[in-house]
Amino acid sequence: MKIGFDLMGGDLGPKEAILGSLAYLQNNQEAHLVLIGTASECQAHLSLLDEYKERYSFIPTTDVIGMDEHPTKALKEKPNSSIAYGFGMLKMGKIDAFLSAGNTGAMLVGAMYSVGAIAGVSRPTVATLVPREDNDGISLILDVGANSDCKPDHLAQFGHLGSLYMQYILGYEHPKVALLNLGEEEGKGNLLTQAAYPLLKANSQINFIGNMEGRDIYGSKARVIVCDGFTGNVVLKLSESLYDLFKNKCPDDVFVQQFNYELYGGVPILGVNAPVIIGHGISTAKAFKSMIETAEKVIATGLIDAIKKQFSENN
């Protein structure tokens, strides 16, 4: 198992990514890490991994795609950037997964142009994990920004993809799936949610329970919460702000501390043909370690193959 890791992604530089790699190597024996980054910035910190030289490889590159660069243009004009090089290795099968906390748009575009969408998946999606007030594990909300404008069948597929993720990665059998809406009754909402509801209801492969209101996002009604990317991104940023507001005021509150993104690291782009993991831009070593562990779990559990199988059966 080989996991490609973009050391240049994120706001805190390659040192935190390398420290995250170190934390992973100290506690896990499964994967060989393929670390990708500019030699001039990474070499000073790679000595931290000297004890594990046989368990990682370093691939030097010369360019970095900045957070504010146009994704498609940057990937085209910077073929030797850490993100572009990582996707090239993924496409050629030289690595089994690729992860980065860099430019989210470049990660989405790179995934689509390198390994592509799984047959039958009309729109790959990005999800995020959210805590539950009953402290009974976590829930998943998707999409959170990859698809700002959606069609009803996109939302229906998000419910299916999210259900498979929760089953294979987090072990929740037949997780309850809800559609985020402005009312619980069937027929509520805008044209998008009204049309998506019957599609979700008709899918016998998911446990759809109907609509869910925003006040129930952190409750226990559903494990998988479906919405368009515009709405989901607002929820994501709101969740992050709640943690920033209360983490120091309530340091011992279990529920508040579960808002910490570092616990989850990153989530895969669901619906593409290989594991691609996107992390938070301000990821620290703890978050990077979690990202690598997520990539390992996606590979080990066969999530991608499970998605391929179910979507091929639906077509």
C-alpha cells in the first residue's frame, strides 16, 4: 500500500506535514508514504524521518499551486507542482491514494482529469464530519462546497455515496439518511429539494428517513445529511466558527471538542476512481496524521470498489 502525500499543501508549510508523517509512521505499520514536495523547503525537516527511511520515499518537485490560483490553469501551467505530480502518479498506479491540504479546486479538478468519476456517478462530492449532541459517534454532511449548484439526481447520489462512506469507513450499517430542508414534511422546500425527495425515497439501497431541519444537524436523527454544496459550505464554516468561539470557554466539553477538524483530518472525494483525500488548509501535524489514516482506511476497506459495484448495478 503506497500513499502519496503532498507536503506543500496547507498554510503551515511542509514541517507540519512531515511531523504528521512522523506521527503516522510511529504508530502504524501498513502504508509506505510517498512524500512529494520542493526539495529546498522539505529537506531541512526530512531528517525527522531518519528512523523510518525504509517506510517512505521523497519525490522532489519544483512548483507549488497556491491557494488562490485558478485550479485548471495552475494544473496546466505547473505540471511539476506537488499536486500535479501526485495526480500523475495516481493515474499511473504508482500510488494507491493521494492526499493534500492544498488548493481544494485543484484537488477536485485534478481528480476528475486524472482518475475520473466512477461510471454512473454524475457529480463526485466532498463531505465533512460533524459531531452529535448525544456523543454517539459522528454524522456526515455532503456536499460541502464541491457542487454549489446541484440537480435533484445529484442530491440523490450524494445520499448513496455518503451512506457507503459511513458503512465502510466508520462502520455504521444502514445509516439513516436525511435531506436538509426548511421543514420536515414531504413537499417542503425549494424546487431542488422537492424534486430530490422522491429520488432519495425510491432508492432501496439507502435508509432514507425524510427531511431534516437545520436545528437537527447536530442531533441524532440521521447519520448522513444531504444538501447542495452552497448550503453545506455555510454549515461547514458555521461549525468551524462554533469551535473557534467555544474551544477555550469550554475546554472540557466533549461535544464542543468534537468540532475540532484535527480529529478527522480530511475526507475523500466520493465518486472518483481512486482514493483522493482533501484536508483543511490550516492542518497541523495531528490533522495530517488523521488524513493519512483515512487514506489507509479507504484503501483497506475497499470503499472505492464498493461504490463502483453499487453504481454499476444501478445503471
